[in-house]
Amino acid sequence: MLSNIRSEPLAFFVEAALLLLYILGAALLYLFRIVDLDFLVVCFDLLTGFLLIRSWNRFHGGLHPCWLFLVGIAFFQGGALLGYLFGDISDPFLVTMMFITPVSIAEPYKAMTILCVALSMVCIYLPCAFRVTRRSYSADFSRGVRKATLFIYYLLLPFEMYKVWAYVSFIQSHGGYAANLLMNTELHEAAGLPVRLASFVCAGAFYLLLLIETRRSILKYVYITFIGTLLLSLGIGDRGGVLTHLVMIWYVHKFKTGKSFKFAPLIIIGCLGAILSALVGQMRSNEELQATTNVLSFITGQGLSLQVTELAIAERARFAPHAVSYLLHGSGLFPGEIRPGQMFNLDLPEYLSNVRVQQGLGTGSTFIAEAYLLGGVLGVVIVSLCIGFALRLLYVVSDRKYGLAPTIMFLAALVFVPRAEILSPLRIGLQIGVGMALVGAAAHFCAKWLGFLKQSATDQPRELNSATLP
């Protein structure tokens, strides 16, 4: 036993050294012109495959927030590089966003982009991989609180459905997805303030049920109604938000049941998700809908966020003076009108093409781009290590009574950070947390003071013992 304890840190440090030496070696070979850029792309794809497989095994079948985050980076940052490796595109670094005619940047910036993304993946993986032990869900909550929360959820569910219907109707009647960007205030007013408040509380009730409910017979219908409503909101065009929330719900359910992800359902659902997302993308672009799509082309297309990273690296001198402002305002915690120099995802498209911005097009942001603007390669390393420790903390506390609450609050937004702002999970997580707290307080009040929904002495919650999701 003692030898295992001593050998585990040694094996970890050897693995960490080999990963860093791999990146350093590839960078030096390119620096001295021994290899070309294509060799770096192949090295990156091999590193990505190794980290995904290694973290899958180390994290008990992907049952760790870190594995999902690495998949997000591989998808949003590395998708174009994977498509290039398999011949889907001829140049993964060609900047096509916001331009009618694609633009190419200098090759050293392309190599630096690969280096930053590779370093980021390793620096996120290492804090999570050190002495990881499997956690299990064992929380026990009052039956009265669970019944009251369920009552609140179903009471307000029609308002959630109406809000989604109002948003989709507004989008469809105002020219499609561009209205989501150009008429955002009018879009939110389409449902009305009372409906939005009721919808907010309904979502809080769902997230609280996701935390405290263990009865499969109850969860089955809660999942069907909420996920069904979530899928309807694809009509608004928000593919990323919907898909990352579905991933979060699936992960939390798997963690509560103690069952790892399986390759077959992952592949099937991934392919279906690719087809559905491609159809939504065609709808957003007002293209004629086609029922078929190339999964590899879809992955390649999602890798467009790599272009945001390389543009930040190539134009660092232009955007770096506003890096701190980008970091703070990217959290979404500062109300008021956004001005130039406050949001990278607004400044970058404005710099590239004001005409395209007026048409409702944008670029988004990435945490790697903002980290590079803050401190270059060192900034990428520090920010990635912080994200790695945050993901580790989410997992370490998840076996406590309320330990899954931070995962429910922040995981969906964290998985989307490879194509969003560094601190964007703060606003989304706090919104979910406030909703859960309000519903929890109301449920405790109902269970304690209203004289109904009380827990009997012998009625204990039945733990999840089999999955209701694939």
C-alpha cells in the first residue's frame, strides 16, 4: 500500500514531464525549421487523442468535469485541425469569419496558436489528474422539500413553455437568427416580464430537482418536459447553450447513478447532435434545410473558434490594452451599455467588418484568446491552470450533500468557455444558483409551515440504481 502511495505521485510527475517535453520538442523542431506546420498539426491531433483517451480512463469513463472540458476544447478549438488532418479542408488557419474573401495570417502566428491550445489542454488536465479518486453521490434530502419543489416546477412549467414559444415566434417573424443579435431587447420583451420571472423560477426548480431528487419515476417525466422545452429553444438558434446544458444534465445524472459514459451512446448521440445542430445552423443562415450532413464537416465548422484565437495572437498589440476590461466585462456582472474596448467578442468583429456586424454576424470569443491578450503564453498557462483547479474542485466536493450544486451551476457554461469569455460562467452560474436558492427557500417554507408535503418517518427516498438516460 505504501509503495502505491509513493509511486502514484512519481508516475504523475513523469507523465506531466513527458507531456510538456512533447510540446517543447515539437515547438523546437519547428523553430529550427526541421519540421513544417503540417507536422505541428499532426502532433496536436495526436496529443488531443492521447489526452481524451487518457482522461477517459483516468476519470473512470469520463465521469469528471475535466474530461468534458477537454472534449469542448478539442471540439471548438481543434475541430478545424482534425478536419484538416482528414482532408475536409485545405487550410485550418484560413480566416473565413466576417470576410467574403478568406484572409491568411503569417505562419508564426499559426504555430503559436497550436502551441497555446496544446499547452492549455495539458495545463487543464494535470491539476485534475493528480491523485484523483472516484466520488459517489450519497445525499439524502427531505421528502417534503422534494415534493414541494416538484409542485413548483410543474406549476410554472407552462410559463417556461410559453416563453420559448414567444421567443421562437419573434425570431421567425423578424428575419431569423440575426434578430437575436440585432433586436435582443425586443426579443426578451416578447414574452413579458411576469412570464420571464416565472420561467426563471421554473428553471431554478428543475435544477434543484436535478440536485435533490433520486426517484427514477419522478425524474423521468421531469427530464422529458424540461429537455423537450430546451430542444424547442433551438428554434431561437442557441445551439451552444442548449447542447452544453444537455451535457451538464447527462453528466449529473450519470454521476448520481454512479455509471460511466458508454462509447456507443456517446457516438450515436454525438452524430444525432451534429445533424440537429447542422439543421439549426442552416435555419440560422436562412438556408434551405437538408436532412443530411457530414459529421466531420460539422466538427470542422465548429472549430472556427480557432480563428478567434489566432486573430487574438496576430493582433495582440491592438487588443491587449483592453485585456483587463475584456476579462471583467466578459463576466456579465457589469450592467449598462457596452462600449468599445469592453468586450472582445464585440471589438473583434467590429475590427474585421462593420458591414457584417450590421448584418447580425459575429465571432464570439475564447478563453485562450483572452488569456493570451492578458499575458501571452504565460497568461494562457496561468488561466488554464486556474480552470484545471476549478474543475478539480467541482469534482472533489461533488460527493457532499450539496456538493453537486456548483457543478449544476457552472458546468454547462464552463464546457462552452472554449468559445466564450473566461469569466462568462460567473453570470450564468449565479443566475442558476439564485434560482435554486429561491425555490429551495420556498420549498422549505411549504414543507415546514403549510402543513402538507411532510415527510413520514418511514418514507425514505429511493436512490437511483439505474440510468434513465443512455
